[in-house]
Amino acid sequence: MPAPIAQVHRAGLERYLRTGHGLVVDADGPVEMPARTRAGDEIRVELRLSEVDTPGGNRYAVAVIRDAMQRKHLELINLELAQMRIARADAEEAIADRDELLAVVGAALERSPNPDELRRLARALTEFRQWHSGEFDLCIHEADLVNIVHAATDALRRRRPAQRLLISLPPAAAVNCDPQRMRQALDEVLDELCHAGPEATRVEVRLDLLPPSSVRLTVSTEASADQSVFGAGLQLSRALLRRQGGTLGTSQSTAGCLQVVMTLPGSARAPRPKQARPRKGRVGAEPSL
């Protein structure tokens, strides 16, 4: 035993002889402690002491000692393997993002896009490259998704004054996200859906709180639209959601209506109630709910 452990051992032995109880003898399982080899090297061992009484009234203790260094080594190996699996999953996800992006870009170029579509495509490609090169950092903290949705829809109205919007939101929705990147993802989704359908198509934005701790944001079109026109902006939004612990999926109903569903992890704390935000009226605008 190392000198400090030997002192503790002698004190424990005296207590055991006096009371019949000890820290190691009464332990539920092996106790890990430092030990010293004959060569003087310090190692870690697991010690189990069991009391044995003989018919003659003599007391003995059976000590089982096992080298704990091998278990520690296995734990380190398992940790390294877990890190390798995470790195591999990240690499495979990046490759999948790239392949999806290339497919979208190829389909967009085959449709002979107009100058506005080319500008949107170039912007999304630039941001996608910056994101995967590490030029963008995430700052994830608790935020109210309701405020982010209001800011994104207000900006959409300024860009497209004739756009019809129907918004259904709870009083508050606390999530863990990067507000700036979440706003960027939502802007891209709104632009993609608005360009996918006819100009007068109404776009609905709905926010639902899902038990036990997640939030679902659904953006959908009122009329039939073409899902094949989804561009690189949607792929960028999917990558942004993934890196914030969320998901983004698309679907198309039998009637041809498009729907984009985004989920985000909710905050551990319950959102604080707040007063409804006043909305400015506008001629021809849909009422906000």
C-alpha cells in the first residue's frame, strides 16, 4: 500500500476489531483505491473484503484484489470509439448535405432559372460553403420562437407586400437554438414556399408545443405547388436545423399542397406568459391569429 493508504488501513482495521464494521467490509461492492507494485509503481486496484467466521470462533477476512487499470483502459478505448463514431456521423451528414445540394443545383439549372432565381441560388451556395467551412459559429441559448416567427413574417411582408399569410402562434414558445441562424432558416423556408406556388397562394405558419419538450413549426401552402422547384435554400435550412438539434422535413398532400415541418428542442424552463403583440393592420392582409 502507498504510505497514506497504509495509515488509513491500520485505522480501519482497529475500528473493525473494535466494532465489527468497516468501510470496505460493509461496502456493497468492490472499492477502488491506489496500490503499489513490488517495483514501486502506483496502480489502481479494486478491493473486496469479506468476513469469514470459523466454528472455533476465529475471524478471518478474505481479500479479493483485481487490477482496475485494464477497466480504465477499456473505458478510454470506448470513449475514443464513441468520438470516432460521432466524427464519422458528422462526415456522413456533411456528404449527404453536399449530395442533396448538388442534386438541387443541377435540377435548378436544368429549368433555365430567371435572374432572381439565380441570385437566390448563388446566395444559398455561398452561405452553404461558409457554413461547412466553419466560418459560421452557433450560439445556442434559450429564445422565444414566437418572436423569431414574427420577425421573419414581418420581413416577408416587406419583401412581398401582396403575399397572403395566415399565422397561428401560442403566446410563447421557449426553445434552445441560435436565434440568428433559426431566423435565417425560416427566411429561406418562407422564400422557397412563396416561390413554389402561385403568387396569390396563401402561406400558413403554425407553431405547436409538443409534449414533453419540443416545438413544431409548420409552414404550408394553401393551393397546389411544385415541390421540384425547392432550391438550395431549403437544403441550407435543413443543415442549420440539424446543427441546432432539430429536424426539417417536406411533404406534399394528395391535393398538391406543400408543407415544411421544422422541429426544435424546447427549453427546460416553462415559457413565461406575456401579452399578445399588437399587429398593424393592412388593407387586403389576412388576420393574424
